[in-house]
Amino acid sequence: MGNRFQVQDPRDRFAAGAQYIDGRARPGTSGRSHTIVDPATGADVLSYELAGTADVDAAVAAARAAFPGWAGATPGERSEAMHRFAGVLAEQAEDLALVESLQCGKPVKLTREFDVPGTVDNTAFFAGAARHLQGQSAGEYSGDHTSYVRREPIGVVGSVAPWNYPLQMAAWKVLPAIAAGNTVVLKPAELTPLTSLMFAAAATEAGIPDGVVNIVTGAGREAGEHLVGHPDVAMTSFTGSTAVGRRVAEIATATVKRLHLELGGKAPFVVFDDADLEAAVHGAVAAALINTGQDCTAATRAYVQRPLYEEFVAGVADLMADVRLGDPFQEDTDLGPLVSHAQRDRVAAFVDRARAYATVVTGGVAPRGDGAYYRPTLVTGAAQDSEIVQAEIFGPVLVVLPFDTDDQGLALANDTPYGLAASAWTRDVYRAGRATREIKAGCVWVNDHIPIISEMPHGGYRASGYGKDMSTYSFEEYTQVKHVMYDNTAVARKDWHRTVFGDR
């Protein structure tokens, strides 16, 4: 592989195996191996044995055994352990950033400034939130009884995370679950498991008990489906494509599990004719290209009111042409490769098919070399019902369409099956207010697109799934709400008994 950065070689770091079960690393037992490839160079990074069903069973058993002790800990005890967890992650920040860049091809400035700090902040947030599991105030709602609400952990959570943000998705899956007192078995994508394994090891180093956080790295059809359907898993949380989400829902429903789905997106970027054009152009390029476009909230469909349309297209084309592709470990690299050559080829195929009915203004080519690179791509002239407008491409591709009236622009924004994220660009407070009310998405930004914060929820509408990540709203996913009611009368015969005993 060659040591392109100053960090421990993955072949040494993960020599014990790519599974993390009951507080220790171990190899998989499926009898099949997988090789992680550096998408920037095509070089092999690490070969490891995939998890099989026996590994999933072992991880679930460890999580189930750890659950009573972790659920029985006080909120303060869980909080203290998670604060230590945040501290360990902060100490390992540089290692995490470099390994994330290696396995994903992300520019190191993205992993250092976004992925890792966001994960540390999320951990610190849930360390505090662990002490604030709130319910309705106790009260005498019937007059004769005192009622109150308990929030209780669900049990073992089986989570499945995608390859685009491996570290952050591990955090989003694990942190609210364990803050609420659950234990977790996480299956990361087999393409990018390394920082998820480091995340779990950091939890152990911080003193979180063995078995609370477990990692099984295996194929979706074997390890993933077995985890989702496991009878001892009480809840499934899945982030990934809508198509796979439907399959997850089928399996989970058969065992009546709690289910949380964060699925695909096709985010609209609506530019009204009074918008700050320079801000909108810069915002569109940044929001379309972050993580090489491999982001379910990335700006993918720009709708621009006709007076600004031509200038917007020209400005985006010029700015995209200046984006620097290169080695993810160079500080001046703006855009890294896609996660794999297969993903690069998938994105290229979308663009190549679109040439039959639309115009590729800039980009639309893969540069020569061994890496899975694809140039930032701008497409115009596509019809609203075309594949490139409607389908989730997951690459550095932005489609721009004009609109005339505000009604038309908002209708176009809502005209896909998805509803994860969107943005509106305007100086008019009334236009902004209308857009935030009428666009059907779990997050609507005004004059920006992409920023997220730990205190606010993330989740979608419609085909983008249901349930929330981050924020205290995520506790709605990871807790059972129990109503407790005490009789206050000490009377043997209650008035309502007449409905059974008549006049006796």
C-alpha cells in the first residue's frame, strides 16, 4: 500500500480482525474475505474476513448480556462514561481523520474540519443529553390517580450504516441509543469499516462496558439481514438507499421491531429572483460537491427563477471548473475520488444517459489515472420527469432547471418521491417563510445548504424515511414510553366497577 501518511498501517492496526465484539477485536468467521481499496490510488489497504451469521449471533449475545447493567446505570453514570468517550475521540482526532480519508477518499481537510469534529461534538452532546430523558410532568389527570411517564431503553439495537460518512454514521447510530441505556450491534459498510472499529475501541478505552458497543463487518445479505431479523434485536436503525430500506422494513416488520429509517434524498435548491446571486452560486457548488456529492442532503436539483437562470448557470460552471481534484492527503485538494470505481462508473452512466436529452455544460468525464475520480458536472436542459432529475445519483452532479412563478418553483421542488433536505435562496422574509412551510423535507435551509448541528434533528419525509437522528428528538426512536398510574383513593370499590358489578 505504501505509507502515504503518518499513521499506523491498517494492516497492523486491524491485525486482530475487523469485528469488535464484547470489548475486543476478532476475525470474522464467514470464510470469505473483503479487500478495502484506497479509492484515490486503487491500492489495497487491508484484507479482512467478513462477519458471518455466527459473528452476528455472538455480537447480539454480548449486547444482550450487557444490557441489564448498562440500562440499570444512572443517567449520570452513563453521562460520565460518554464524556470520557468524547475525550478519547478528541485525543485520537488526527488518526481518525487520516483513516477516514484513506478508506473513503475524502479530502483530509473535510475529515479534519467536518467528519471528526462533528463526531466529537455529537458525543459530547449526547453525554449531556443522557441526563435529560424527559417525560410529561406527573399529575392527577383523572382526579383519583397520579400519572407519570417513564422513558425506558428498548434493548439491543441492530444498526446498519452506509459508506459515505462511516465515522459520523457510527456516531449517529450508537450515541443516542447508548445515551438512552440501550446496547448496540452496528454493521458498517464492508467498504469502509475502519473508523467504526476505531470508534468502538475508543468507547472501550473510555470505560464503556464490554458489549455495549459491538461492530460486525459483513455483507448486507448475510450479516445485515441476519442482524435485522434477529429475534433478540429489539430495534433496527438503518441509513442507506430507499431500495435497501424497503428490504430492511420487510425483514424488521416480520418480527415487529421498532424501525428507524434514514433513506435517500434528491435535495432541491430553489433560487428566487431576488436572491444574492454570488451567494447562491457559491452555495450551490459547495452543497453539490461536498464529499464528492456522496451525501443524501447534497444539492442535486437547482431550480432558478428565470431572471437569474443564465447568470447562475454561467457562475456555477466557472466555479466548478476551478475545483481542484487531487490526492486527499494534500491540503489544497478540494475534491477527492468517489468511494469506489464501481460508484464512479455508476455516476458516469447517469451522466452519459442524460446526454441523449440534456446538455452537459461542464465536467461529465473521469480524469485519467488509477483513482475513482469524476469531474464536477453541471447539467441543464433536462425535463423534470427525466432520470437525472428524479433519481439519486450520489456523485458530483448538479442539474439546473428554470422556473417562472413562485408557485411553479415550489411545486417543482416537491416533485420527487424524496423529502430529506432542501434550501431556499431569497432576501424576502415572506418568500422564505412560504418556502419553509411548503417544501416537504425534514430540513429546509434559508440562504445556505448543508450545515447540521448536534442540537437539531435530522430525518426525512416520504421516501426519505422516518425517525430522527441527532438531537434529543432521537430519544423518541430509542426509548419506550411507559405510563405509570397510582390510585390515590385507597377505596376498594371504585365508581367505575359499576360497569362490571352493576348495583352490587
